Amino acid sequence: MKTIFFITLCFISIQSMSQSKLITSGAYHWSEAPVTKSEGREGRRFAQGTSPQFEYLEIHATTQEKGAVSKPPHAQKDIEELIIVKEGKMKFTIGNKSAILGKGSVVLIPPLEMQSAENVGDGPLTYYVFQFRSKNPMDMARSAKAGGPLFINADTLKYVPSARGGGIKYFDRATAMCEKFEMHITELKSKGPSHDPHMHVETEVILITEGDSEITIDGKHYTATAGDFFIMNSNEMHGVGNASDKPCKYFAFKWR
């Protein structure tokens, strides 16, 4: 009996450790993500664990085929979510508000908000989902003060040219789980770095939407193409750039 109890404790301890493992910096590739399939749906999980700021972080992608039955409306008790539309057309509902969103559009969903996603396009709908819970207590008052739930239709945003290409600002605000969460798109027209290598306290994700990109993180070199992403944990030296002579474009978002 004691042996069984000891083995059970070890299993629980190992399971707990696996759930709290720090997500490592580097490149995460669409083609390498494990795929799960169900009727009219397909899922890919890229990463699950912790970050320096989050006690829980999960990154996955969902595809809904045309005509697929949407999941019932639901709410996350203590998880905040960021959704990015990869392809297709989505009807997203939070509470009593809905928006029709296309490629490049974004939804920020605080905890406790009823939500649902529906494919309203003529083909597949694919979107990335970032779920996160901060190490500090969630702050719903801070979320409400910053604007609460957020729909961003990519078609309404302004592209601002730069010397290397251009960019699009999405948001820079507080959320229920973050003191500061900033997100934008960068486009690089030709091969070369976006900026000099640097570091910051925020953890950062770069999601490639077009072309080929490369990055050096603490002396290690990685490459990625459309659909892939990079993760750089807090205070790691990194420098990202275009890996080819064709344009590349990527989302960059960071939080603290």
C-alpha cells in the first residue's frame, strides 16, 4: 500500500513538473506541430508551459472546415486569450457583441467573457489561439479601464511605410493578465535585419505571416517561414530579420 502511495505521489509530482515547464526560446514550425482531427475540425498544438511572466501559456491553432458545427459559447475562468485569424472569415462573438473578421484580424478576450467562433467564409477558417494566465492575480478592473474585450479588423488598420518596409500598429494597452501588452506587424521589403540586436524584460513572440525570416537568440540562429513563430524569453539578446530578397511580414507582440 505504501509503495502504491509513493508511486502515485511521484506520478503527480512528475505530471505537475511537466505542466509547469518553461517554454524554451527558439523557432516553432507549423509543419512540425502535432495534429489532432475531429469532424470538420483540425488542431495543432505548438507549445504549452510557462513563461517568465505567465504561470500558464499555451499556443495552438484551430481549423474549422466550411459548414463545421461551432463549439457552444463558453467562458474561461482565469485564462485570457488572444486570437489571430490566419485564413478565412470568422464571426466572433463576445457577450452580445459580434464582428466579422478576415485574415490578420485579432480578438483579445478577457477571462469570464462568453465567447464563440463561427466559420462564415467559403473555405476553411484557421486561427491561432494564445491562452495565458499571469503569475500575479488577474485584474478585471484594469482590463475594463483599458477597454475590456477587443476586436481588431485588419482591413481598418493603417500601414505606415518605413526605411526598411513598413508596419501596422494593433494595440498597446493593459489587460486582465498583463500590465502592458503591445502588438504590431512589421514588413521588411528586402533581406537584412529589422533592427540591431537588443533585449528587454518582456517575453516576445514573432509570428511569420509572409516570406522567410531568421533570428538570433542568445547566439543561436533560427529560421522560419509563413505559419511559424519565434519565442524570446525575458532578457534574452535577439535580432530578427528578413532571410531572403523577397518581402517578409510578421506579427510581433510582447508583454509584461
